[in-house]
Amino acid sequence: MVNKVLAGFFALAVAGYASAGTTTYETQSWNLGSGGSWDSNSLSFTSGTVGMTVTAWSSSGNYSCDSGPECDSSNVSYDKDPYIESAVLTRYSSGLGAVNDDEDYSSPHHALDNKGSANSWIDYDMVLFEFDTAVELTSVQAGWYSSDSDISIVGYTGTGSLDDTPFSTDTKWSDLFDDGWTYQTDKFNIGTNVANISPGFESKYWLVGVYNSVFSGNAGDSKYDAVKLKGITTTKSEAQTQVPEPATYALLLIGAAAIFRRKLSA
């Protein structure tokens, strides 16, 4: 009987010390729209304990194209000026857009679009979400669209942090995979609905923009989309370890020792 009691005490002690840690998830909801219309180089947001900075980028850099699907005039993603450069970030009540160097503020060019610029050259607009901690991008919602509403999503899985100039002057969208970026998904015809995604990884950097077939390699159209991003949601994981109370296990061991002494003196 004593042996069974002792075994019970020690089983409780071992189970307590072997308590597995748990993972909890904090969800952030980001409202990207505003009451007015204006433009900026960047915008900053906060949700819960997470901070985020947003910038706009577009393939509007115009000089000789070296290689890649953007340089192939027979490819659906052919872009006469395919190099990535900073764009003006626009903000409306219906969400975020971008105006690149080749276009004006007329509709739909004030949004994230691939409809062709003012001089008929195709440019692909995207916004870069930079978080102060790694998060998983779990949904995207557009607040406005024109003609078509297909989007592409890419996450950074490289090592280290990106600086204020994350793309060099000779970087094209197809070059990102050599720079630590990972294609996540395309979402088609999202309208103004919420598009849920499941990346399966957390990152400090996410690119969201109009559909561009160079990311997936699919031969879908890449010329008729224009959207404004009204909101996104993210989650941040937090590992929590259950630490046993030292006093609890001290009492268990004292009790076990007392029972053992009684058995010896009987």
C-alpha cells in the first residue's frame, strides 16, 4: 500500500514538471480606410501590441529589361518597364491604393491596379506591410474594385530584416524568389468580400497587390484588376510555458518521506 502511495506522489511530481508549454494566438484587425482622400510616402498603424508601417511599390522603373517573364512580349505579364520602385501610397475611405510614376490620380489608376498606365504601359502595384514583429497574414478585404478584383500575396521568409529600401533598382517581381520571398497565394474575384488565407508561417513583411502571374506561373490574365485594400487581419503566436510551483512539489516530497519513515518504524 505504501509503495502505491509513494508511486502516486512521484507520478504527480513528474507530471507537473513535464507540463508541456502551450501556444496562444493574438489576433489583430487593421482598418486601412480613412474619412478623406490623400497620399503619403508611408502610413503607420497599431493594433493591440503590434505596430505596422505600409508603403507602396510598383514595377514602373524604365530601363533595359534583362531576363524574366516580364521581359517576354509573349508573356501575359509582359511589362515594358518592369523594375520595382517606390510609388505614392493613396488612402481613401474605401482603402489603400497606389499611384506610380507612369500614371495619374484618375480612376482606376489611383487604386492598386494592373490596367495599364497613362502611357499604356502595364505596371503592377503592391503595398508592403512591415510589422514590428512576425505575424501571419490571415485575411484581406478590398473596399473598392474596378472591372476585376484578383490579388496576389507574397511573404518574406528570408533571414534578417529589410532596410528602408527593400528592393534594389534592378529588382523585378520575378526576382523576389531569389531574395528570400515566398509566393503565398492568389485570390480571384474577391469583390469587396473578405478573402481568407492560411500561409502557415509568420513574417514581418507581406506584399499584397493586384494579380501578377509571375508569382504563381499561372497563365491567368494580369491586365484588368484594380482594388483598394480596406482591411487585413493577422495573428501573432505566443508560446507559454507552465512553470510548476516549487512549494507544491516540496510538500509532496515531504509527505512521501513521512509515509516512508512510518513504514520503517512499524
